[in-house]
Amino acid sequence: MSMKTLSLVGLGKMGAGLCLQAAEKGWHVRGYDKVESPYRSELEAAGVEVVPELKDLATSQEGRRAIFLYIDAGKAIDQVISHLAPHLSPRDIIVDGGNSYWGDSMARAKALAKRGIEFIDLGTSGGLIGAREGACFMAGGTESAVEFIQPLLESLAVPGGFVFCGPSGSGHYVKLVHNGIEFGMMQAIAEGIQLLERWDHPLPVKEVLGCYRNGSVIRSWLVDLMHEAYDKDFESVPDYIEDTGEVNWLVADAVRMEVPAPIITQSVIQLFASRDPQRDWAKAIALMRQGFGGHPLGPEPHFAQKRKNSLVGPIVGLPTSLDKEQ
């Protein structure tokens, strides 16, 4: 029996994008959202059937059913599962396409298995563009359940953008590692921008980023995004970095497994630093430095000059202390 219908809960940006892409590729698509989706008119114009109740996704389908969830991780997933499960039959499938913790996904799979219902944890990457034009999917669950939804996933993915990772939990774990790598890459690019901006002579940073995009070792979608966004007024962009906290789980996993992940861990810490308006840690360090070395509290021009003059070797093209003596 082949899968014929995409049934999806959560018609926000990601869910709606996937529904629209599926409808454009000839799939029968049905969707539900707890609140009125801002994309409802666009979805219905594309042929997506928006049902009034969650149970309608299950009760109006014949044969083996697969229902995808693109909603927030946590209790919302369990609430939807508890409402759906009574309307499902053995071998039906619930697919969590959000950023749930892999341990929670394993627990959900185990609980649903007692009722004969399959559960797939489906890491989804590619952002909003991927949802509309071709995503990347990382699936964990039983091989038979994944095989059932694989034709749909491959039609919604970019070429090569689907992988069966293994048993329950593996899809969300692989996606979690992906998110950690993403954080480390963004931090490195951001530090590079800061270094380019603060060199001793003005650099054509926009053009440099354009060059990085073409043939360099660091060419990537993230560098593309940075190049495209660089013309924005940096002064108007808040320096507070928000996130949903998934990579915190990965750092905790790394500690538990005793796997060193210093770059990913430090990228998370940098996010925390951006949210710290009081910076009590900096005050504490300043007080201790004053205590042991008489260092000043706050900016001190003499110390700033001392930092510049205390390099062991000269910077090419800049005057050194020896030049001044001569």
C-alpha cells in the first residue's frame, strides 16, 4: 500500500510551506491548525484541504495513515498525540517533523508501540526556503514505517536530501547535531565579519563576502545569507540573539557522553552573553583584577595604549617602539 495523502498538523511557516510544495507536486494534502493559519487562503487556493478538527485528519482517510506534526516541541506534541491516537489504527504513523529532543521521541515511540501505532522522528532542515523549494530530511524509526513515507519525503527534498538514520530517536539526534554544527559555523562567520570590520584599514567587506561565496573553501549557504544581508544597517540590528534552546540539549548530551565539543559549547555561551545587559560576570572579574593587580575599574586610556604597545613583534607597516626611538 502506497502513501497518497500528506496530512499535516501545524500550518505555520514550515508546515504551510511543505503543504504548498506537496500540492504543487501533485500530492493530495490535508492540514489542520489549532489557530487560524495566516496562510489559509493561499493553501486553499493551491488545493490544500484545511479541516476544521484534528480528528478529521484520521477519520476521513482509508488505509494506512501517516500524520505529520510541525508544531512546537514539548507538551504540545504530547497533547496532539493524545487527541490523535484514539482515532488511529495499528500500523498508522505519527511523524514529528519539529525539533523535539531525541529522548522524548524515543519515549513517544515506545508508548505508541503499545497501541500498535508507529512513530517517526523526522529532523527537517532547510528553513523556510527549503519547505517551499526542497528540504532536507533525517528520519528515525522502524524501517517499514520510514519506507512508507519515503516517497513523499524524497519528492519534497532536494536531491540527496533524505537519510534513514536508524531506530527511534536517531532522526532527531542527527538533526540536533546538525543544529550544533550550524551554531559553530555561524559563530565562526560572525567572528570573521568582526575581524574584517576592525582591521587597520577599511576593507570592501561586501565584496569580500561575495568573493568568499565563489570557489572558496568556506563557501556555504550561511556565507550566502551573510552576503545578502550585509547591506542592512548593522547599527539598527539588536545585538540580542534569540534561539529556542535545542543546542543546549546537545551540550548536555556531550557532557553526559564525555565527548569534547568546545566550539559548539562556546557558540551557545556566546548567545547567552548577548542577552546579558548587566554583565555581572565582567564586574566580578574587574573587582578581582583590581584586588590582585591594582587594575582600573572601567576604561582607562593608559591601559588601552599599553595593550597596543606590548606586542612582542611589530605589525608590518605600522610604527614600532624602535622606530620611535630612532
